[in-house]
Amino acid sequence: MNSATEPQTFDIVARIAECAPDLRSAERKVAARILDDLAGASRASIGALARDAAVSVATVTRFAKTVGCRDVRELKLRLAQAAAVGQRFLHAETPADAAGSIATRVFDELQTALAHNHQLLRQAPVARAAAALREARMIYVFGMGGGSTALADEARFRLVRLGRPVATYQDALLQRMVASTLSRDCVVVALSTTGRVPEMVENCRIARSYGATVVAITAPASPLAKLADWLIPIVAFETDFIYKPSSSRYAMMMALDVLVTELAVSQGDESRELLRRMKHALDAHRGGGDRQPLGD
């Protein structure tokens, strides 16, 4: 393909995520199908994509053009290129270099996930989400499953350092109970890599019905993203190397760090004084130098 006809270079995953909130309902289904499995979508026929997303072939064609591709063929090419990143580390290794190869695999997939999600975060409404946290009477962090459960507590650890009233709930029934008690001055931070866990979506829907604000760190075009007041999008980049924990954990942690840092900066002197007190209390207890982390 010569330069005159070569399509403009862009990150197809970031483009889909950016367009997702403004897509029609049927096109959003196509986006969700693609983001769930980039590699599979790149190999599927237009008919299979339409069938899997429960839409028409015409909708898939329209979706391709909406996200900047000439046709479905170009869309599939760009998806294949996006899915192939990091695949060179998935070949079998000899026992002698297994440890080094695994370290490279983990690093490569982590780096890929962070690079792609960095672009999404640059366009996300982080400042408005942070403002909602700053003004909330109470913040509730919902997480379910492996990564989201752990990171819900991570969010609590970050927020409490900034003087924010915060609690975490990982049990679906407890989330449902808490959601029914909320009001307009409360914020739910919902963590879900897929945005498709039925209990999480329903619990956030209940919270919104009582006026609570929902900040969702989740996949764009997902059911959870659709009902969020403020969406901070993350996209998982999963490969065929099934033995490694999901790199999406790092993408979610980066999103949390960006959100909390935005909050800290927006609070200005209040944040600085709280962090100073915490550092003073820790140093008095454990000793150590000025550059030790604020925590352990």
C-alpha cells in the first residue's frame, strides 16, 4: 500500500473507547463485542460479528466508518494489529531462559496495557470525577472478583490519606443493601474491568435511583459505563498467555492513581497538610529518611 492510499495511523482501541459514549445502542453492542476479544473480532467475518453482537451486518459496517475506518476490512486489520502487540513473547522458551522470558512477557503486557490506557485517561473526565469525590459526604467503593476486590481497598487506602470519608464493599448483597441507603450527597466508585458483572451493574443502578453519583472505572461501551455519571475508561489487553495474572489490574490501578492525584492537587493546602501529618506520625514510629514512601 503506497503512502497516498495508506490509511491514517491511529490507535483503534482508543478510538473505539473514545467514540463509545456517543454511539447508537446497536453500535455500542458492536464496540462491546470487539473490546471483549480483540483477536477474535479481528478474525471473525462480518456476519459473525453481527451475530455475536446481536445486530445487523449494516450496523457493523456503519460502526467501522464511525470509528474512522473505510470499511470492515480495514477495521479488522487494525484490530489484528492491536491484538498482536506483545505476541512475540508468547512462544515456547527453553528451560534455561524460562525465567527471563516470563519476566519479559509480564513486563511487555504490563507496558502495553499502560500505554494504551494512558491515551484513554488523557481524554477522561478525571477532574469532574475528582470534584465529585471532593464534595461527597461519603464515598463508597464497590469492587467484585479478584482484581477489583483488591483495588477497592487500594482506593480506600488512597482516599483516606486525603481526609475523604470512604468505605469499601465487595460482597454483592452488602453492596445492594448499602446502595439502597444512599442519597444525593454520596458517591459510588465502581471498579470493574468488564463492566458486565450483573450484580455490580444492578447495585450501581439502585444507588443512582436514590440520587447517588456513580464514578465508574470500567470498560467503555459496557452496561456499567452506560449508567455512570462519570466514566473513566479502561481497556483490558489479554493475550493467549493464560498463566499470568491479568494486566488489566495495572490499568485500573493507574486510573485510580490518576483520579486520586487529581483529587489531591485540587484540595491544595488541605492535602499537603494531611500528608505532612501522616509522614510525621510514620517517621516518629519507624524512623527513616525523607524519601521513604508514605506508607509501607
